[in-house]
Amino acid sequence: MSEDLLYTDPELAQFYDFENSWAEDFDFCAELAKGAGSVLDLGCGTGQFLAENTHDGYRAGVDPAGAMLEVARQREGGQRVKWVQADARSLDLGERFDLIMLTSHTFQVFLTDSDQNAVLGAIRRHLAPNGRFVFDSRNPAAQAWKRWTPTRSKRPLKHPVHGDVQVWNDAHLEGSTQIVSYKTFYQPKNSTQVFSASSRIRFTPQAELAARIEAAGLTVSSWLGSWGGTPYSANTKEIIPLGMTAI
């Protein structure tokens, strides 16, 4: 995994925060978190979910990006969350959690088999008996990267400092691999300045994910194709395993 300025540069972290706000994945996880004594958010980013869901118990957020966590600490409710700057692959907090979540396609930043195995091992290591885990990964069959062109991906963003901002992506599949490289661009209206960051993510087929989850000592109770609860199928846009420790 290489450093991605979208997460590590304080200026760009602001843009990420306002473009990736509360959505269906947070709604789904908020329901799972109800009554959960402890929740671990791996790849918590700027911490919106945990800061707004501290009333039910102990919450911990982990992210390798200090710029993201700095935003998280300043949030209302952020002082009630344990924020940890760490790599999920080698994480060992010595704690167990009732719910472990990785939203916003965080799982896809882990590009190799060993990286994915390490993250799943960390989930297994931190999951309480009868605890649950959930994460999302885009279905490679949907070929989302083909829509990430400057023309098709262009969209507006309202930023409290920069005002109206135009956002777009440019992406390509790296040969015959499962890895997509893409750039994200942010240009404030009436400005020639363009902020940009490069990212690489992996599109892993469901069968491969299933095999790795099982090998990690975890079991999936439901495979979903959307955060709205649609069952996974070959044509759904998302692959979302909801599971627990294998018995």
C-alpha cells in the first residue's frame, strides 16, 4: 500500500470528508451497532460514524492516516471515542469487540493476498465470541472503473471553505490484474487550482473473498449485494459479507 494524499494531506482530507458523508452503509452499521457494547471501525477515516454513535457503549476507530484522525478528534462526540493511528494488517489492541466494520470500500485498499489475509486475521483476533463483522468490496463484474472517466464522473461538491467545487475521476485497470489505479480531482469554482490525489484499489471476486474469510477462521451468515439488504448475486454492484467467528 502506497501513501494516498487523499487521506494523508490535511487539505485533501477535508474534501474526502465532505464527499463521503453519512450514507446507506452507515445506516446499516448503525442498526448493527444498536446494543453492541463495543464497536471497532477499521479504516474509520474522519470518524463521522463513531462520533455520532457513542451512546451505546465503547467505540474505537483505527486509521493509518493522521490527517483523518485529526479531523475525527475535533468532531462533536469525538472525545468519547478511542482513536488509534495504526495499520489494520498488524493491529493488536489486546481487546475484543462485538462489532467490527470496514465501510467505504476500505477493504479494497489492501492489494495483495497477504494483505487481505492479514486484515481478516486482525478481524478474527479482535472479534468477541458471538461478535459480528461486516465490510464491503465492489463487485468486479460491475466494472465500476469504466464509469470513472472525467466526463462520466464529474459532480459538484459544496465545501465550507472553497465553496462550489467540481470533482471528477480518471481510472484504468492495470492490465490483467484485479487492481485499478484512479485519480481524484477537486477544482474550486472560479479557480485554476486543482487539488488531486492518486489511489489504487483491488476488485476481488466473491469466491476469492469467501475462501479467504473461511481460511481466517470466520464465517459469513449473509452475503449482501447492497447496503439496502439486496442479496448478493453475480450482477450486484457490491459484495458485502456479514458474519462472525467460525464455530
